[in-house]
Amino acid sequence: MSFTTSFLSAMLLGALSVLVAPAAAAGRSVDQLELTYSVASRGRDLGRIEVALDQAGSPGHIEAVTRPKGLATLFAEETVERFTYAVVDNGWRAMEYSESDDGISISFRYGDRLLASGAGDDTDHPADSLVEPQGFPLSAFLLSDEELPRREILIPSKRGLRSYRYERQGDERLAVGDTRYDTVKWLRQRTDRDDRGFYIWSDKATRVPVRIEKFSDDGTMVIELLPGTLDNGS
């Protein structure tokens, strides 16, 4: 999976957490949700990313199909991610994760430590670590703003699990095109190296990411929710 594909498909998965998390707790299923985001870098339009999200009739299962359009097809491929988890009192426990492009498959076991098998060497982590599928901001939805920065977030990759932390940057009234949202701005940053990470603006009412930025030597990549996707903007 390319950097851009993992970045896009992972972050856009977070929109489904708005429906999946409460439904999982209530034992209900969730219908498919379709979203479209624009992609730009250095002011250049790089096309669109369409995401079809589905709970597939199971409260603890998420499937996401990411389809690039326009110039986005030059650096991203259609990708299917599947994530199985169980909701528990202090968050959730990841059970299985798979991704079609790189053929990643990871399983998780819990005891005094969290044990992960299937991506690179087997690894163990603090038992209260939370697993997000390639950046899937499920933790930003299920955890309170106070609890989120205290937890270690593990994100699968073909090289193994990468460790991240969330840091709240503040509240912001954000304009996306002609629509304004009341958002919380988060920095999600690697813990194992000096990396500025991702900036994520989540709509307060729905927790859907409405803007994502990734800084690199090549410039800033900006992903924004297209107008008409959420009803609570003004």
C-alpha cells in the first residue's frame, strides 16, 4: 500500500466510527455510508477519493473500500480494509485486521500484555493499547478528549505495528469550502521518531474528519470533505 493510499483510506475510515461505535455498544447493525473527499497538494487538485464504508451486518466488523478518482489514481490504488473488534468498558479490543493491497493480516491476543502476530515479528504492548486500522481514528470517537492523549495507539503496517499518540491542539471554527464546522483539532504523531504526523480536524457533532493535513518535504497534502456530506455544517 502506498503512503497516500494508507493515509487516505485510513483516515477516511473514521467517518464510519460515528455510526459503528454506538451501534456496536447497542448490538445493532449499520447501513453502508458513502463519502467523498477532495485531495490537493501545493494548491493543485489531485482528484477525489470515494469511500464506501460498511459494517457488513456485524456490530464488531468494519469494511472499507477506497476508490481514487482523477489524478489520485496515479498515486493510490483501490484498497479493501477489514477490521474486527470487540467493545469493552475502557474502549475496545482489536481481534483481526487485514488489508488487500499489501496482503497484511494481523491477529491480537490479550492477557497481561497485548500480543500481535502476523505483520513482521510478533510484538507485545501495554494491555490498554488501542489498535486503529492504518490510522482509523476510532479512538478519537470512543474515548473522551481527556482520556485519548493518555493511551498508546497502535496502527498496522506491512512492517509491523507503529505506535502513535494523540495530542489535542484546541477547538477551531473551520471553513471547508463554503461550509463551516465546529471542530476539534488533533495532532496524531509517531512516538518512535521525530515526525510532525497528521493534523486532523474532527467535526464536534459527528466526529467525522472534515479536514486532514500531512506535512512532508514535498509540501502539504490536504484532504477535505466535499460539501453536502454532513448536515450540521453552516
